[in-house]
Amino acid sequence: MREVNFNNIDLNLLKLFDALIKERSVTRAGQKLGLSQPAASRGLGRLRRMLGDKLVIPTARGLELTPRAASLSEPVAKLLEEAKQIVAPSTFSPNEASGRVSIATTDHMTFLLMPKLLSKLAETAPNLDLEIAAPSGDNVKLVVQGDVDLAIGVYDKLPDRFHKRALYNEDFVCLVRRDHPVLTKHWDLECFIALSHISVIITGHGKNVVDEALTQLNLSRRIAVRLPHFLAAPMLVAESDMILSLPRRLAHRMAMAMPVEILELPIEIEGFSPSIIWNERRHDDPAHIWLRNLIIEISSEVNSSSKALR
């Protein structure tokens, strides 16, 4: 291993490296850091010499990472975040804060929680902006890379050095259009599986929990429509004879705004608990603690207002 003279290392280049990893473009990475394209290109050359690797390789699909760059991406992101914590104030004053909080979550959780969060931010931290990140699978990768402050969803296994806090317990019900013929019939499992169904799978792959429960009974249903969006599905229900299984709180919100009716699910399905997750490197950040507590407070309010729905 070659000896490295630490005095010759420009730590500012690590910010360029982190931007290159996230943007996969020299030009966009430079713009993110306020650098011209030539300056960013020169910085990339210095980075390559400093790390002894090409780091990124141009392809028809954009820049691709070398194995060494890929292996360094998370340690560098962690190092930069820890550097921020060193110079950051030890306390956090929401009314004096500016910038942006970024959250990764589903359309379902956005609909239920974000209006209240936006209201709380306007009241207590008026100069903080809210960004809901474009989804990326289960959004864990976005938290790992530091692209978002935290994620909200349903999680079983998480990477090492992750934290999780459950927000509330939830179960499923069914949704049909308001004048659906099934509303005048005896409602049971046989009637349920005879209908055409809409299935929501947020990640786009795997089985819906309803199908898993039916499989245990050696039963199946016809899925006429598959989609990854909870909020679009009730609109399809309102204009068709299809049925949709979805979380109870969301179903009641939809029933207040659309011509749909709620039916109890005629099959036993285990409930779930949405959680907030975050990386260890943000765990002790006062601003992050404040944001987490704010979301927990909002979730408690949503939970209290929904108890009458059961």
C-alpha cells in the first residue's frame, strides 16, 4: 500500500466526489457546487490523481462508477455528514432555521401525513421548505446515500446502523363504488373473490398481502389492474365494478371525497405499522431529532382522529 501524504489531500474534492456519485454528470455536479464545467473537470482530474483511480467512466447511458468509486460512495457521504455535524450548532431553533427537509415516502403516506407536516412547518419553522423525494423502491437506498433526511413506510429488515420508529397500527378494508351491486348482496369471502380486483404494489414487484392470505386458503382472485399508486386506485374503483383493498385510514379519507363505499375485508389479514427510518449518522443531529419528533406528533394526531373508524 502506497503511503499517503495527508497534507497534500484537498478535502474539498470529496464534496465534488459526492456530487459526482449522486448526479452522474460532471456538469451537474459542478453546478451543484457552484463550479463551472471546466473547473469541475479539473477537479475530477485532481480527484483521480488523489485516489489513484478513474472513479467514473463515460458510457452511452452517462457516467458509470468504477468498483473503487462505488465502494467509497457511502464512506465519503458519511464523512461529509459528520463534518457538517462538527461545525453545526449544538442546538436547533426551528423559527430561525432555513433550508429544506427531504422525506421519501409513498403517495398514501404523503396524503395522510404531509398536509399536517406542512402546516406545522409553516407555524414553527416558516423558512424551512419540504421536499417529497421521487420514490426509489423501498427508499432505503435514498436514506443510505443521504439524499433524504428520512423515509416513511413499512419495513422489516433494514441495513446496519439504521433506526426505526413505528408510528401507528393499521389494517385493511375494501372499497367499491357507491352503487355497486355487491352492496345489496350477502357479503362474504366467496362474493369477494368473485369480483375483479385492483392490486396496489408500491415497489412494483412481489405479492399483495391479500394474495398471500388467499394462497394460505388455496384460493385466488382475478386481478384486473395492477398499479403502484394508492391514490389513483380509488378513482378507478369509482368508475368501475372493481374492488380495492387498501388501508382503513386512507379508505375513509377517500370515502369522504369520492362516490365510494367501505366494506370490511372478509378475510383475516395481519395489520401493519408504518415507521420512520433514518441512518445512524443523523441520529444525534438536533435538527433531525426535531423533525422526527414532529412527524411522531403528527402521526399521534392522525391515530387519535382515526380511532372512531374501527
